[in-house]
Amino acid sequence: MGYLAGFKNGRNVFSFADEFKKNPHRSTFSLITHPTFPNANKLMLEPWSRNQRLHPVLSNLLPEGSLRELIAQGLKTHIDNEFQLLAYLGNDLPGAIQALPLEPGNIPEYVLNTHGKATAVKFDQLNQENKFSLAGVQMKFSMKETDGRFTLSNNGNLGNWIIKTPSTKHKLLPQNEFTAMTLARMAGIDIPEIKLVDLNRLDNLPSINLPSETQAFAIKRFDRSDNQRIHMEDFAQILVKYPHEKYNSANYENIGKVIYHFSGQGLIDAQQFAKRLLVNILLANGDAHLKNWSLIYLDKVTPQLSPAYDIVTTSVYIENENQFALNLSKTKHWYEISMAHFETWSAKTGIPWKAIKPHLNDTLAKARERWPTALKDLPMAEQHKQTLITHWDILHQDFRIV
């Protein structure tokens, strides 16, 4: 697709390859470069330049939080030195993008000339010792499953599961996510395969602080299939926002419009998106921010809504939490949201309400019929279950479960 150059003064410049720009049948790098997206060709005319950080489309490929800190420490680099982080992680990034080093002689002159007259130097492969111990809110790793055991992915061996270890801050978080995701699936939400995995089945983990819990949460990577990469991108990339802007730079109308107008199955995906919005309310998930919604490119070109992920009952960990991550029809408050708000959302996104309302009704009917009984046998902590049941009781009457 192009060339990423990191200059000594911290400037990072991504230049599109001419053959990529001129190819009308090119694979989709980001929706904003898709031939049918407004101003796509104009966006690729000039190099994408940033200081220290990468352009948001690339920056959002990198991990956040404790895992990012762990990697940066191991590489002996600053956590904001995103060129170095991307270089280290370049062989197993989300989606189908790879970032691979080039020999100096293979770099075009126009790439070197994007920042004065520069000279290319050979890029030494980075190594990370994993000798550092960090207290993570929750760490997640790309791992490969073989015969029931999970090993950290490495060069040439792509991870096919995301493993989330227990949190040092939030009690029984893997069990919470497994329960919330299971309930979401029972209400008609498309999710990948999930399971709880005993920690003694995880091999070669770095030295991280873990609580006295025994299980991790595992979710099958939908951007991997038979050791092949499938491209995807989250909505922070699509809307060109940095990770720190994931809560305050867009709303659910913005996401709905993109899905409806640009997905290869626009109405179907818009219906699924609306159902997920409702399920996030019903499950008291206040963390459905921009990075927790993604498009996937199964044919390398055409976007469609990816399976759901990162659905957690967050209210059990945040006292008096009562809000969405983003605005829905000018409100974030769970207990104010009614069916009328969804109708307003539908009108603002241009999606026919008559095509949305039956799907919301179906989701609600399934939740009311299945969830109260199913919750009893799911592994969420009993105290968390009671908090969720209380939440169901005080939702707007349109959405009460029991």
C-alpha cells in the first residue's frame, strides 16, 4: 500500500505507493481510501504526516494501556514512539495490514524527500525481553491455540484467539464478559466463538501481576482464518480519531450513517447495529466507544459490520454508572432511553424506522424470554448478577426485562 518513514526528529510520514493509488480495484486499506468514499483520491495525494504518533488509521492498530506500557518498556522506548511500536508488532496487527522493514536501497526517492533530503538507514529488528512486571487493569494477548493450549503468537505463527487475563482491579472480569457476550448472542447478536480458559493452559505469558483467579476470557479472532489475515478496522480509524478521542468525538448517529451508506449489506448491518445498541443498554455496558465497533473486509474490498466484541456489564465496577459511551439521540443516560430515542436515531441516520423497530422488538422479546433463566447458570459473580437484575428493573418501561 505504501511506505512509512520514521525520521530522527520524531516525524512519521506515510506515503501511498503510486501503484496502489492508481489501482481502481485496490484492496481497502481504510474506508476513507475506498474508491467510492468521498474525497478518497484527494486524501491519498499527499503523504500523511504526524509527530511522534502515527496517523490515526495506523495509530489505532497499536495496543493501549498496560499492554502498550509493557511493550514499550521491553523495547526501551517511549510509549508515544509509535513508529517503534508498530515496527515491533508489524507482523500480527489487527486486520490484514503488515508493517515490514525494507532494505535502504528499496525505498523510493519520493519517500525520502517527504522531509527534506533524507538518507535511509537499515532498520534493526526490535526485540523485547518480556522481563517487566506490570499491574494491568486487564491485559490481552494474541495467542495461537494448539491441542487445547495457547501460546503467544510470533513471526509466521498468527494468533487466532484474543486472550484476556483476569484484572487486578475488576473482580471476575473474564466471567463478566463471558456472561454478557453469551446473553448478547441469545438476544440475536452476532458474536465470535468465546470460552473461559484455565490460566494453566496459557504458555509463555510475560511476567504480569495477576489476581488469585483461575480463568481468562478467550474470543476467537474474526480477522484470522486458517493462518490467513482478514482485514478490519475500528471506527476510530474510520472516523480518523485517535484512541484518546474514542469517547468524545462522535456519536451513534455518525456510526449508523457510515454503516448504512457504505456497508455492502447496509440495511442488514444497520439493523444489527441497532440491536447491539439496545443490548448494550440492557446489559449496562457503558464502554461501547468508537474502538469497540468495527468493519470487516471479507473480500478485501467491501466493508460490512464485524461480529460484536468487548460487551461487558461495566456498571458493576463503576459506582452509579448510568451512561452510554457515546450520545444516542442527544442523551447518554440509560434510564432515559426509550423506543422514541431509537426512532429519532433512525430518522437522523436515514434508516427507515419500519425496518428497525421489528428488530428491536425481536431482540427485546428474546431477552425477556431467555435472559432471566439463563443468567442463573452463567458464571458471572452473584453480586454482579443482582446488580444487573436491578438495572433491568429501573430501565425505561419500554425496555424492562423483568
